[in-house]
Amino acid sequence: MCGIAGFISLDKKLNRQHLHIMADSLAHRGPDAEGFYYDDSNNYNAGLAHRRLSILDLSTTANQPMISHDGRFLMVFNGEIYNFRELQKEKLARVVFKTHSDSEVILECFAKHGISCFNWFNGMFAIAFWDLHLQKLTVVRDRFGVKPLTYFYDKNSFIFASQLKAFEDLPVQKTLNIEALKDYFFLDYIPKTQSIYNEINKLPNGYYLEYTPGKDLEIFSWYNLLDKYSLQKKPVLTADAVEEFDHLLKSSVKLRMLSDVKVGSFLSGGTDSSLIAAKFQENSSIPVETFTIGFDVKEYDETKYAKEVAEILKTSHHQFNVDEAYCLSELEAVVDAYDEPFVGPSTIPTLIVCEKAKQLVTVALSGDGGDEIFLGYSWYSRYGQLQNVYKYSNTPLRNLASSLMKRMGMKYNKGSALLENENEKTLLLHLISQEQGMFTEKQISCLFNNPYSHQTIVNDWISIDKLPIDNKEKVSLFDINNYLANNLMYKMDIASMANSLEVRLPFLDYRLVEFSINLPTDLKINGKMHKFLMKQDLERYLPQHLIYRKKWGFPAPIAKWLSGSLAYLIDIHLLDKNKIEQQGIFNYSFIEKLVKEFKNGNSYLGKKLWSLIIFQLWFNKHYEKN
């Protein structure tokens, strides 16, 4: 994995120095080498920059930017294509290669076959190709959004980069995107093509763009998961489905073991990470390095399960115990790493486990994606239940029930909030928002003193909701394209790259995803058993008491922190009336009311206050200097 950047500057305000500034801002993504292409001989300036984290073919010959054998195309590439050896044989049999890297195979595939080659790539990638003959830039992002790609476009410039950090010191306008900020408070991340800046966008997963100086930017879809979904599912025996799943996952893990540097695996002891570690160890002749984080808060600590799994699988297990003080000391690193507001409390443990793993390996496998493709989240079942509540009740009745539940105590707060949705089209989004402990649309309207109704991804849901399929399958498809791509992938990419660690995701092999979405629903949720097929396969390796236990997430005790060690952050960032009013973004009296309720014992508000604090910390670190 690496960091990539580049620009085409029609007014020539961007030059070689700016290219180096962008590359320097991405140095953490690629500490092993840097490379540049720059041309100011035309009526515009063009540049490409690359920071390399060496994984395959560690020689300097594999450095980038790389030029195609015919001298026509230049490429900068972030990610890994795991089936490159297969492509070498099947698509490029007559080519004599100069390196042993996947980069050269990707470049020659594009040089000889154009955009059609994107469908052949099994991996994670964000790639830019510069056609020296046509003076055309092509930029592509992988199917599921594992690798990020942001861009700026106006009449004078097109600029792209792996992260927003690369734009911070460039002479381009960057203004706060208030609509994106509202979405952040609703969803706990910034969705779709938006970024926190009005002028900078994200290339969606499964899309590519083309830009020729002097012409309009064009964006195209090259992969749509809905095209792979069959409305007529064929019946399949459980045993046969388990065998096919086992075969595909083994193949996926084996491909992702390919590396010229050391590879390990995260292991929490949960279903997803245990299954990945089991397949990894099964394919390895030596003990696999596995990693887990232990917390000093019992209800957040899974280390006993991870240890037991590691002992059974016979991995070389590394447990890193961290206390509250250590976690809190990482908060500044989190704010520095995440270059747009991102509220997930799990960013802290994720950053820490990546930091610790990097001490022993350069690549780690992760179980991300398992919940989305095998229906692991509670809201897959709850959506249908909530639909029925809304179907057989009216607004006054729900408002009354919500009011009564609030009086019944804190444990009913979420249930009360679930009854407060006012827009039928956004019921699923309201459910997901409240499962994440975020603000309702009504609360966001109060927070900004301005009406808010979520629009950004509601049309995605409406198009999926029209399909004649089970509600659980609808939510899964929606999550893969939204929550997975824009939340989980962003979280892991930033945390891992901040530590120069490559993280690979076997569950997001497109063959496995397309297989899973076309399975009968009861092989994913069987009765009340979520991820049924995965657990059936895991029985090959682990005893049932480790498989069929309550699902844990990877959170952090933020309400406890904000009531204790981090209480000062509330006073500094939320109760400074002058600062809030000078910002001109939030309704101070609404924030003050939330803080008062929280201090009176309503810990359910902890995530909401945390999201406000994270924004203020980001604002101070990244926005004010611009």
C-alpha cells in the first residue's frame, strides 16, 4: 500500500514544489521510497507523486511512477492486486517483465486492454494512469472502497490524492461543508462523494474518472454490486454452501498471504477474525503472528477469547494490554491521523492495534466485511420489526410511547429515540443512526438551528428498497455500498496507514462477496443466529462455546471517559460560549442542554457529545490553519 497524488494545473499555479508538498503529507503511507513525474512544457503543469510502502518486489525497479513498456502510460498505484500472477499468464503471456511486482502487471494490462482490465483485478486499489499521447488522466477506485481517493476540480485545476491531508497546504479554496457535517452527526461518518470540504470530493467505490485538460471531468461506474445480485435465488443445501464458502475463503486468504515482507493477522476472538486466522494458519507452515488489544475495562475486553482461539489454532499470539491513560494519550494521534471528522470511538483501539502489529509485521489480515456480507449487525433483524411498529401505529401514538419510555430510565433511551422518526423514507437510516448512538434528524435541526432532512444516501436506499427481496438482504446491500465503504474502510485505511501497515481483507474478495449476496437469507441469519454459514464453517476449527457467544464490537468506553478523565474536553470545547458563537455553526443553548443532561447521569448522550468534541478537535487541528 502507498500514497498517491497528482495534479493538472491549467493556470500553472501548482508546480513541482506543490507536488513535493503533497508527497510529504503522505509520507506515513509510504516511508520506503518516493517518486515523481512533472511536466511544465505544455500550456499546463502536470504532475504525479508516489510514496511507497514496499510489499512485493522490494527492489527500486518496482518504484513508481512507473512507465509502460510502450512508453505511453505513466501510473501511480495504491493497494494490491492479488491475482497479478494469474493475469500475467492469462492476459500478458508474451510480455517480458522487468519486475516481480503487481504494479507492472496492472500497468501493462491497462496499456494493452484499457478500462476493461478493471474487472479482472482481484484486490484493493486506487490507481491513476496518465496517457502521454492523449494527455488524458484516468483514475479508478476498487469495488468496495477499500482504498480512498479524493479530488479537487475547478476551471483551473484537477488535483487528486489518497487523503485530504495532501490538500491542506495547497493554494486552493477549502470551505466547510455544512451539509456533510450534518450527515456526520446523523450517521457518524461523512457519506458518499462528500468530504468535509465543499470543494473536495471522494471518487465513489466502483467508479473511475477521466480528465483531459480543457475538457469537462467525466465520471463512470465500472462495478455495481446490484448487477451481481440474482432476484431468483437457487435453493442450496447447507453442507454444499459451507463447502463452497470454505473453498472461496481459503482461496482469498491464500492470495492475501502473498508478500515479500512479514504478514500477520488481527485476532479479537470473534467469528470474523477467528475464521480468517484459522484459514491463514491452515495455509501456513509456521505459526502465524496474531494480535489483539486488551482493555482495563472488563466489559470491553475480549482477550481471554482471543487467547483461547490462538492456543487452539497454535498461532504465535501477541496480546497488548492498554489502560485508560494509554488510550487517552492516543487521542491526539487519532485527531492528527483522521483528516476529516470521524466519530467512531473504535478509532482509538484500531489505531493502537495497528501500531502494535507494525512492530512485528508490515501486513496484517483483518475480518472487516464479514458483518455486512453475512448479516452480522442487529439492525438487519430490527429493521423489519421497526417497520411493523410504524406500519401499525400513528405519529401521536409513537410520540406518546416515546415520551413514556424516556421517563422509564436511561436504558429505554434508544427505544424512545427509535420512535421519533418523522420521515418514512429514512426509517432505515434513522435506525442505523440510533444504533450508532448519533443525533436524530430533529436533534440536528436543533443543533444547527436549521431544518435538516437527510438526503445524501436516501436515494440509494430507495432504489434498493424497491427490489422484491427480503428486508435483511436489502439492508446488507445498502450497507456494503455505504457503511462499509465510507465508514469501516476509511477507519481502517487511516489507522493502518498512519502506522505504515498494510491491512488486507479476505472477506472482500469480490468472488466471495458475490457468492454471499446470492445465498438464501436463512444461510446468513438462521432463526436468531446471525452469520450462520460462517459459524458452521468455523466449527471445523473451534469449540462451540467460542463460536456461539454474544457478539462484541471494538468500541471504547467514551461515556465513562467523558465523565472522568476527559470531562475537561466538554468544558473546553462544548461550554465555551464565545468560541461556539464565533464559529457560527452550532446552537450553543442546545449543546448546553445536552451537556447538562449528560452530567445529570444520561450516559446515552456520550456518543453525541463525543462527536461534537471530535469535530472541535478536528476543526482546531485541520481547519483553522486553512
